[in-house]
Amino acid sequence: QVRLVESGGGLVQAGGSLRLSCEASGIAFRSYTMAWNRQAPGKPRELVAAISPGGSTDYGDSVKGRFTISRENSKNTVYLQMNSLRPEDTAVYYCATVEHNYWGQGTRVTVSS
């Protein structure tokens, strides 16, 4: 059974930081491209960041220079370090695999102004 479990969301003031974690089980984690997506109320889901098995990364334009995705294969975990948070970063953040499109349940991030 595939499971992706996100953690680390919460309430933070604008300009603050949070680190999200996603622990995977039931997959050969090191072989998967992992992604963080988000969905804000009333807005479509968007890609935040992705990281390949080899460590290549890609970011959405709105988070470039502020967010960093990383992975720790020994722990089957992908991280999203979020700095300089803005109110418009408020959303539910989902961890997902690019291959086979497995998704976690999401973790909520709220940034207050």
C-alpha cells in the first residue's frame, strides 16, 4: 500500500519560514520524481516544486528563490523549505509522485499578513 504522509504545516506570519516533510512508504522512493503541489481556496492546483531521483529540481515561478525542495532517500522523505512566506502562499500543500501520480492527504499552510 502506497502512503505519502505530509507534516510541518501551520500558521506563520508573513516573512517567516516553515519546513514541510513528506514520508513515503510502499514505493521504491529513490526511483521516483517527487513533487510538492498546492491548492489555495478558489484557485486551481499548482506545481510548487519537483525533484528527480538524481536531485535535479524545478520550481514554480511564484516560489523561485524562496522555496527549496530536497530529498533524503535513506529516510524515504522529501522536504520543502519555505522562506520569506507571503499571504498568497496560503494553501493546502500536497506531496505527490510524478510517476503513477500518488498523492498525500495534504498539510495546511496559513500565512498571516
